[in-house]
Amino acid sequence: MDRIIEFSKHVQFTFGDSVLEIFYLIASVLFIMGLKMLSHPDSAKKGNLWAAAGMVIAIVATLLLHRHNGQKMGNFGLIFFAISIGTIVGWIIARRVKMTKMPEMVSIFNGMGGAAAALISLMEFPHINKELIAQHGLLNWQALVIFLGLIIGSVSFAGSIIAFGKLDGRIKDIRSLTLRIVNIFMVIIIVALTIYIMTRGNVDPAELSPLVYALLAISLIYGVLFVMPIGGADMPVVISLLNSFTGIAAAMGGFLYDNLVMLTGGILVGSAGTILTFLMCKAMNRSLLNVIVGSFGGGTVAVETEQGSIREISLIDTAILLTYSRKVMVVPGYGLAVAQAQHLAYELDSILQDKGVDVKYAIHPVAGRMPGHMNVLLAEADVPYDKLLESDKANDEMESVDVVIVIGANDVVNPAAEDDPSSPIYGMPIVKTLKAKNVIVMKRGMGKGYAAIENSLFNHEKTRMLFGNAKETLQKLITEVKNI
Amino acid sequence: MEAILQFIYVNAEALFIVILSIFLGIEVISHVPAVLHTPLMSGANAIHGVVVIGAIIVLGHAETGLSMVLGFFAVLLGTLNVVGGFVVTDRMLEMFKKKPKK
């Protein structure tokens, strides 16, 4: 009770404030419910709308009711202008982008959030509570959350932009021992600079602005260098990690403004994102550290180039083999996604189905560029859920499969993961295509997969290669199958 | 040290919320099927767009020209995060709807 009385002395109770808190509470509940519903296929779409409704409530309530030290907000023209542009541009980009580019979009929007968090910190730094500074100098909690928001937000922004570039194929991986050392060095500089600024004692924060801008710049550079050495195949893990970073950066804003909806939303995403990151790492049987250090593939790994004989198969033979099979398993990969061939894959499936062939799909957890990415693409092509098997289940059925068609997948079917302890992907669960009777690999050429390692599957005696662009090849294959 | 204790005292309720939210986030995510990993990540991505509220507050009280410009961009980027995030998620999930055969 004493505490409540003491508390009420400090807080000027106003009607608007309490209503605002109620709206924030409603918004927080909607976020939680939304996230919960998003984790079930049937309610997922509704869950997303609930969370969006929560966001609208929180934003509108803030605009109408927020007071800062009893002062109403101003600059409404600018605020509405920014929100309008953001809404229109965001809406158009998100609507127009191709389904295959979804991971890129998640990455770029994540970066925007990180940048917003960093900008908030940048602007709030000169406004740190004067009493706090008088009491403790800059070594106070407001300065701490501001710096954390600044550093995490800008790392997340720069990292997301690089991740976007890598997914888009515009930025190549750079791996070197020097970069690794530089990265460790960068972290030390960031921590040291933060401590240096915070121990400046009782000064006007505005005087330290140049140092804060330096901290921003170094954090941005670190964000770039942090993602640079990480292989393209690991981008989903990185995006998920950066996603949780932005969540934490948003939560720092929650501390700063004593704003509970920012706090709940941010932390919720921070913890959910972290767990999701670990789940993804687990699906690839790698540790997070391993991903971040970036030891996947590349020039440092000694690769034995056993050039066994590659056997090709003609379209007509493929068509005959497929038509006279009882059970066919499709293993789709990013190649299928890039070629936008998911509709054709399903068309082939339907024709074979009519001819009495049982067609299933084996979906590796990291097929495509993000976990679940392949499911989204195949669902777009109307492939029914029950045809999509997770790789464990597919492997159980594999012995009864007559033909496996690998379309544009490489690393997820590489037997080296099982039998070559020296391989960088050793230990990653794969789709065990060799348990089936025949394997057809549809591929553009003999290029390596994202992990840049040889695939002995292609040389195996059970395997036949069908070279060509996934879309054109499937198109021709459909014609051939129809003619039989 | 005193600063840390003060932080804990001033933000006691917030810290409770943080701890509980961490558990909540873990609980909500841990049983999700792999199929929904991407939409879920995208949905979570949209939710951390809540940072836009901080941006609105900052711009709403901005006085100097520089802080108005920075605040403007903060609100703009935050809104992009929110709108883009939710719309992309919605599009992904549209694919999961059971469509009647044409």
C-alpha cells in the first residue's frame, strides 16, 4: 500500500493515460493471441489479422491519447504523412512481390524495423532524464537501454540488408580468417566505446553526440561484417536471428518510454525468434555458433573430386519410367522455386495421378531458402497438404518408392551428410533418395549447391541426370507423359 | 551497481513482463509445425514493427529540424515494417487456404 501511495505521488493520473493503457493491454493480448493462432495451420490467417488489429489499435490510441510529461503530441501532419507513405509503399511492395521473393521481403522489412529502433535511440540520447544524469552521470539505465537499442537496431538493419542482397544473389560470401578476427575486434570496440561514453560522468549528453554517431557507424559496419561470411544457405537462420534482434531493440524502446505494448511485442518476438532460430539450426543439425562463424563450404574445405561417370537420361525414358511406376517421390529444391516451376510440378503430378501413379513430395526442412518456404510455394500451386511429407516420413516410405525426382535440390539430398565425416554438411538430416529404386536428378548443370560441395549422389549407379531449366524440362516432360 | 538496482526498482513491473513474455514466446513457438516456420517468422517480424509507436512518440515531441527529419524516417520505416510484414504474411497464408478445385 505504501508503495502505491508513493507511486501515485510521482504519477499524474489522467483519464487519457489510463484509457491508453487499456488499449495497450488489448493490443498486447491481440499480439499474443495472434502469435498463438499463427502456429496452427487452420487459424494462422486469422491470427495474422488479429495481430494486425492489435497494431492498429496501439497506433491509433497512441496518436489520440499519448501525453509526454503532460504534453500533447504535435507534428501530426508529419506523422500522418510518414504513416501514409509507409502504408502505401509497404502495401504495394508486399502485394507485388513474387512468392519466391518472400524471404527477401521478410529480411528487408525486418531491417526497416531495426533502423526505426536505432533512429529512436539516436534522437532520445540528448533527452536523457536530467535528474538521472545529475545522480549517476551517464551510467544510468536510460542511457543503457538507449545504447542497446542503437547497437542492436543498427546491427539488425545493416545485417538484414546484406542478408537481402545474399538471398537475391547480389552479394557473394566473403570468408577469411582476417574477417573473423576483425569481427571479434569490432565487438570489442563497440563494447569499449559504449563503456567509454557511459563513464563520462555528469555531462550534457549533446556534447557526446559525435561519439554516439561513431557508435552508430561502427554498429552498422559490424552488422555488414557479421553477415558477410555466412553462407547463403544459412540466411534463413540469420534472418530469424536478426528478427529476434529487432524484437529486442523494439523492447528497449518499451523500457525507455515505459510503454508496455512495445515491451510485450518486442520481447515476445525476441524470445519467439530466438527459439525459431534454434529450431532451424536443429533442422540442419548445426549449432548457432557454427552458423555464425560461417564454416559452411567454401574454398577452405578440402573437397575430394571423384568424377564418377555421370549418366544422363532422355526425356522420353524419364516419361516412360514415371508412367510405369507405382510410387513417385518428388524432392523439390530452390531450383524449382527460382524457375517458378511449382505449378508445372503439380501438373505433372496430376497427369501421373490419372495414370494411377501415387505421387508424394518429400519436403526437407530447409528446402528452398527458409523453413516452410517450399510448403508455401507448393500450396500456391494447389498441391494438397497430405501429399507433402516431412523428410523423416518420406525416408520411412522411401524403400517402396520406384522413382525419386529431385527437382533443383542439391545439398538436402547429398549422401555426404551421412557417410563422409569430413564433409561440412556431415550430420545434417537429408532426404535419403538412394533408398528408392531409381533416382532422377533434374538440374541446370553440374554446378554445386549452395553449400558449394560435391554431391556423390549424381555419380551413383541408381542416378540418372536430366539436365535443363526446371520449368522447360517439366513442360517437355508433361508433353511426353501425355503422349504415352 | 546503484544504477542497476535503481533500474530494477524503477522498472520492476516491466521486468516481470519481460520474464513472462520470454516464457510466453517460447511456449507459443515450440510446438509449431515446420510448415508454418516461414509465415510465423514473417508474422513475428510484423509484430516487432510495434517500434513504430516509439517513433510516433519521438516525432510527436520533436522540436529541432534534425530530430523531425530523423523522426519522420523512423515513423516511415516503422510503418513499412508493420504494413509490409502483415501483408506479406497474409499473402503467404492465403496459400494455405483450402481452395475449391476450379
